[in-house]
Amino acid sequence: MLVKDEIEAVLKAAFTTTRLVVSDVSEAHRGHAGYQEGGQSHFDVAITAPEFAGLSRVAKHRAVHSALGAELIGRIHALSLDIAP
């Protein structure tokens, strides 16, 4: 399974998403630190879910990181998050 698909599946299971877009942007980082041949190292995630209402920016990021878990986060070099309630 692609890392992108894993991220999508985990976030859909953890949150009541009304918007979820996961993009593998690894190729844009070719030659930079953490780039892996074949991609799957740099991701942009845009997520909207009611669970984020009233949370600070840091709390939203922590919630996403917690949902993804240490093992999956450990395989990602860069994760950009756009989170909305």
C-alpha cells in the first residue's frame, strides 16, 4: 500500500472528515534532504473535520500526528498540514 493511501485510510478512520486531500509532493523535493527515490517521503494534507473545532493549531497538529502514529510518521520525512474544523 502506498504511504499516501495509508495516511488517507488512517485519517478517515480517526476523524469525521468533510474534506481530505493527501498529496505526495516528494518529487518537488528531489535533491533535498529526506528525498527518497520513488517518492513517498513528503506529503501535503488538507483535512476538515468537526473534531478540530475549538482546538488550537498545535492541538490540531498533535491530533493528526497521534492518529497517524509513530510508525507511519517515522516513514515520512515531511508532512505539511492544512487543518480546519
